[in-house]
Amino acid sequence: MKRHCLFIFASCLLIVTAASSASAAGFALYEWSARGNALGGTLVGRADDPSAVAFNPAGMTQLEGTHVALGATFAHPVCEVETPATGGGTTTSKSDNDLFAIPHLYITQQINDRWTVGFGEFSRFGLGFGYKDDWPGSTNVYQATIQSISLNPNLAYKMSDRLSVALGVEYVFVDLEISKRLGNSVAGPKSELAADGDGTALTAGLHYKLDDWRFGFGYHSQAKVKASGETKIMGTDYKTTGTVILPDMLSFGITYYPQENLSVEVGAIHTRWSTYKDLDLNITPFGLKEQPKNASDVWRYNLGVEYGVTDNWDLRASYCFDEAPENAKYVDYMVPADDRHLLSVGTGYTVGNWTVDVAYTYIKAEEVTYAASNGVDGILNGTSKNGVTHLGAVTLGYTF
């Protein structure tokens, strides 16, 4: 099923990475570097380290020489779902106690005073969900994982001392696993889907400097992913195919430097989830299994502050509000959380050509109310609650 060398490379990366739905609205991810996490993603206006490849590639023109950065975000999500209990009362089901890794890698190379090239590996989409295979909602889903890898080369051009632009291509590889019980019983036969696919997108950036101000814009276009695989039912594999359009993202950032060692950035990311209309699967020989989603476009608002204590040591903090795109009419257990609040802190230290950044993020998700009357298979009356994710991140950088 891995059709060429990029598939092989992406598959090797996917062996060691997974991403949690508890860390972002829908299954979009924005955890692209430790510094970016600590600043709540406010690196669109700043865009002054190698992770600019992901946040705003036009900012790469600020980097002299060659820069390399690699690291990972580690996510630990927890959540509970309340459902009606037999004979009255409620049953509380707790999610699995899992830890997920979301890696990143960036390389930038200044060609001359005008041109800079960069490459990034990061994840724009991911979802991780796990409950016992006989929990009350298992006829909807008991295990779901969506993992993705983006491979993204960019070319940036410095049009003037103030204005830079960039353009790139993004290859997106997606691996999908969904398991559920068939029928109306938590003891029914298991249906286990495993599929993968890929697609391409365009990326772009714009960066403008004005005295103590920085203005940034980043863009990741839609990616149409055609996936194929097998659904295993009672020991038999059935060919399964499907197509999904992953949304485009528009990022904005305005940074102000009241003094040289202090910066404040406010920003927003508009994710056009309205492209995610369904997750229909064609299972041979059973035919099309329709799963409407009809998600809504959402915004993620962020505020990040960075203070240079010394020439080598920085402190960072941020707050984000992340809207949830799920349509209440079609909500299911794959994303058991609503709007999210993110509080982050972090620090960075430079020694010679080396830089180490670390960050911690606390994510609190608002409750979701479920109604059996919405008609989605396996959904029961109840709520999700106590949705919390702890994120730890580290990035190691080197300048040649």
C-alpha cells in the first residue's frame, strides 16, 4: 500500500508518532515547536526561528546562515464520558491513560541576501481516542487514531528590507484506524478499519517590518486525501476506500516590541472546517457507509509574551482560545470535547550555536452534551467532562 519512497519515509515517522484530539479543535494540530507552544502559536508575526517554515515561511529571510531544529511535543489527554446506567443513574467511562508524541524538524538555508530555502516536517492533523472495547459507547467507536505527517519545502524572497514573501508545497500523508462494535450490543462483533492515503497542498507567507512592529500572514491550503485500506470484521478483511478534504488554515499575527528584549504578539488562525462535510467509507461488498460531519469554520485566538532575561535566556507565556467545529447534529465520540482554553509557559536558553527550548501547556476542554436523538449510530444521552490535556515539548536547535 506504500506506493513510493515518500510513503516509506512518512510511514517510518508514523511508527513513532501519534496525535491527540484533546489538544486541538476538531483534529487540527498547531503544536509545531516548543517555543511555538510556549507562545501559543504567536510566531506568525515574529517568524524568527526555523519553525517559521510551518508558522510563516516568509519569516525565514530573517535567518542568516543555516539553521536546524528538531524536537517533539508529548501529549497526555484525559477525559470522561457519562452515559445512562442500566436501572438508573449514570456510568462514567474514563479514557485510556496514553502518551502521544508529535515530532517536528526544520532546516533553513540562506542562499543570498534575497533568497532563503527551508524544509519542515510536522503534523497539521491528528486525533487519538481510546476507551475499553466494551464501554457503553463502543457501538459508535472505542478506538480512533488519525495520524498525519506534512513534508513542506518553502522558498522565501526578501523583496525589501521590510517585506518578504514565500511559497511552498506541502505533501500530507495520513494514517487512519477506527474500531467499533457492530450492532446494538457492546458484545457485538468488532469492526476494525485501517487505511492510509496522501494529498498535496500549497503554503504561502508574508512578513512585514515597521519600526517596532511586525506583521505576518501564513497559509496552508486544503488537501484532498484519498485513502484506501481494509476493514476487518470477524477475521475477514474487506477493501475500504474513502476521500476527505482537510481544511485550509489562514494565520495572522501582529507583534510589538516595546523594548528590544520584550515582545507581545496577538494573532488568530482561521481553520475552514466547512470543507469537512463527511467521512464516508465505501466498504466492498457492503457499499457506502455515510457519516455526515458538516463541520463549521472556526477561529483560534492567541496572545503570547516573550521576555529576554539575559542575552541567552528567554521566558515565555501565552493564552489561547480554540473554537470547536463539530456540528451538534452529528457529534460523536471521536472528539469528546468542545471549545478549549490553553495556558502555556516556557523558556529558551542559548549556548554558543545551540538553542534549547522547553514548554508546558495545560488545556481545559469544555463539556459536550450528547443526545441519542441526533441519530448518529451508537450515541447515548450524556456528557463528556473533565477533558484535560497536558503537553510537554522540547526543541533542540543549532546554527551553522
